Amino acid sequence: TQSTRPQRLLGAVQKNATRGDPRSVVQAIDQFCRQKEWAMNVGDEKGCILDSVVSEVNPATVLELGTYCGYSTVRIASLLPPHAKLITLEFNPDFAAIARQVIAWAGLEDKVHLIEGASGDWIPKMTEQFGVKTFDLVFLDHWKDRYLPDTMLMEECGLLRKGSILLADNVICPGTPDYLEYVRSSPRYESQYFKSHLEYTKVEDGLEKSVFLG
Ligand SMILES: Cn1cnc(CNC(=O)c2cc(-c3ccc(F)cc3)cc(O)c2O)c1
Ligand SMILES: [Mg+2]
């Protein structure tokens, strides 16, 4: 039977990356996506912007919406201080199964809680299930039409505090127009656009960083 692209991506990690070395896992995926098959990881160019925001925030609690194969999960988790927690939500069970193995290859399973399920179902359960009061950083990289409803849901559930940072991928391509309009026009957010390119291409894309003002 035919393998899937995520399975082939995992194979490239197991072949080319060193167990327990997150940077080599990130490098192996980027090499696979540049040389063999494009995949929807945040990628190396936007990944550097992600790294700088994570390092600046130095978060104790992180929520990632959209795990896919775990590329950005590994980038974020490798920069977290000890005892920090990264919760990542993935709807697609096949992606989640691959991501678990990529995260384990990087040796980061102790820093990451991967949940299989829909963000809309799990966001209201964060506090009771994981004892998280608020998130210092949220990385939005899931279905583009869920960015806005899930942001409103996080507000309603009290998961954002004054200073919480939302970092959203793909605000240009594929695009998240309703989300962008909301965070850029709402008095409750201070937003900044980081121009970049769609992973592994010359197409414009970027990350939107929004500070919740409370
Ligand atoms: C099925 N599914 C499970 N998770 C998701 C959420 N992610 C995306 O949809 C996503 C899509 C693209 C993209 C795809 C085709 C294209 F031509 C240009 C861009 C890039 C990304 O960085 C993404 O995050 C989708
Ligand atoms: Mg993306």
C-alpha cells in the first residue's frame, strides 16, 4: 500500500536526524520539503520569526492549534524553559500519529501534550483538563476559518491575559481575512505583521503577532 506524505516525512527524520537533537529534526524536515516533497510546515524562513517570538516571550504555557507533523511543535518546545508546557491540538488522527513520533525522535515528549480532537471542543476544557489558567503564547496554524472563532472562544473562556501573545501563520496565504480584520481593528489587540514567504516557496505569506491588551 502507498505511504502518505507525512509517513515519508517521518521516514526522512528517522533516516537523517539524530535522536534527541531537535535542530537536526527541523533540518531534516526542511531538507525533505525543499528537495523531495512540499509540506505545510511553517518552514525555515517563518520558523526563524517563530523562534524569535518564542525566545522573546519565554512562555511557561503555550497552546499550538494545528500540529500537522510536529515541525513547529519541535521548534517551539526546543526553546522552552524547563517545566514549561506546550499543548498542541490536532484534529487529524493520521497527522497526530506522525507528529507523536517526530516529537519523540526530537526527545521532546516530556514538554509536549499532543491532543487529538477539535479545537472548538478542547479550548473550553483546557483549565479543567490541564490546569492551565491562561496561555502566555498561542500559535495558530490550523484550519484558517477557525482562527477567528477559536480566538473569540479563548477570550470567552478567560484563557488570554493582559500580555498574552497570539502568533498566526498563513495570514496572507492561504489567508485568514476575517481574523486579520478582527485583531487589526479591535481595541483589545496590538497587532504587528511579519512579512515572509509561504514555506519553501517565493509566494508572499507572513505571521501576524497580536498582543491581547486585556
Ligand atoms: C488538512 N489540514 C490540516 N491542518 C490544516 C491547516 N493548515 C493549512 O491548511 C495550511 C495550508 C497551507 C497551504 C496549502 C496549500 C497551498 F497552495 C498554500 C498553502 C500552508 C500552511 O502553512 C498551512 O498551515 C489543514
Ligand atoms: Mg501554516
